[in-house]
Amino acid sequence: MSGKGNCYDNSMVETFFKSIKAELIWRNKWDTRRQAEGAIFQYINGFYNPRRRHSSLGGKSPLAFERKAA
């Protein structure tokens, strides 16, 4: 196993792909590729990055963590 932050460790990426598949991909069907791309973009920028709670931040979302730190 590699250490934390090692660029050769892809467990974080694997976790992200599992999350997006379970929470978005497997629950929906789209008529076009463009609709799917838009839904994935919205998921990443609208939910996953700013609002999803992260265990590494003590169960807080990045926005809440930054507000408390500021």
C-alpha cells in the first residue's frame, strides 16, 4: 500500500467512481449522451464537491468546513 497523498494510489478515485455510479448513474437513464454529460457535470459541481459530507473533514461539507475555518 502506498502512503497518503501518493499519486500512485488510486483508492480515492475508485471511491469517487463508486459513489457517482451508485448515486447517479445506476439510478437514471438518459436519452442522449449530452444529457448524461450534463447530469454528471451537475452532480460533480453541484453536489459532490461543495455539499457532500467528507469523513476527512470531520463529517462536514467543504463549504461548512471553510466557513468554520474562516
